[in-house]
Amino acid sequence: MRIEQAADEHLEAWARLRFELWPHSSLEHHRAELAQFRVDENASAFVAIDSAGHVVGFAEATLRHDYVNGCETSPVLFLEGIYVRPEDRRGRFARLSPHGGWRLAALSLPRMH
């Protein structure tokens, strides 16, 4: 399994995975949210890709300037969602993301002053 920064080529698979995680919203709603997410300079996402080239997981983060529970400072890098398809779990994505991917996410977001 490899981790890549989410790109336009991943959008459809990413939207479907979001729908698996959050089925209360329609697939169309997830597509619309991702269109907004992709242009948000305070957002970053990574996808997990299996050996066959299929997107099997995602992790999304935003740099939040609003109140975040348990935080006394702002902005905060906030993990909005993380999901791996059940059949692909134990592939180390969740363990790798906070230690490697999130450092990359933090670096790809605007610098705090």
C-alpha cells in the first residue's frame, strides 16, 4: 500500500469512500464537498492506494481557525476524517498517516504567523 496526496484523478473513488464512511449524505453531496475541499487552501488530503492501483482509503485534514475542542490555540491542524475499506484494513494506513502523511499535510498548508 502506498500513500499519495489526493489529486483530481482520485476524486470519484475518494467520494465513494466518503459515502461508505458517511452514508447519511448522498454521493452527489460528497462530490460537491470534495470540489470545495480541493480549492480550499486550508485543506489537505491523502489517499491509500493498494498494489492494484485502487484507492482504498483516505485521510482529510484542515487548518481550523475556529474553536476546536481541547485546544487552547488557533489555528489547529484537524483530522476531519480517516477511512480505509474494511477488507483493506491492517495495511498500516492509519498508523502511517499521523506520523508521515500528516507532517506532509501540515507542510502543504499555509504557514501560521
